Amino acid sequence: MKPNQGTTDRIVRLLLAAVFFLLAFTLAGGVWVYGAAVLGGVMLLTAAIGFCPLYTLFGIRTCPVPPQKA
């Protein structure tokens, strides 16, 4: 797996993971708690490894491309 996320993208995902986990621990109950926890986990995992499978499907790459040697 080649990284396809840039630094800014990874930071935003970490912040979103924190928000989702905060929601998961503060919501009263129901399916919303589990949904927020799963979304937080996915955001945390993709930020940690720097790879997003959905980006691959849509051809998106926020990681800077290294310069090619001539």
C-alpha cells in the first residue's frame, strides 16, 4: 500500500477522529454511539497508516508526488 494522504489530510482525519470519539462517549445511547465510534476508528486508522481505500477507488491522492529522476 502506497500512502495516498498528505500531512494536512492526516491531521484533519485525526481531528475528526477525536470529534467522533468525543461524540461516542458523550451521546446517551443507541446506534449513534456505535456509528460515531466506528467512524472515529476508521479515521484514526487511515490517518495512522496514511492510506485511504476510498481515495484509491476515486483516484484521489493528497500526498505529494516525489520528483522523478531524469
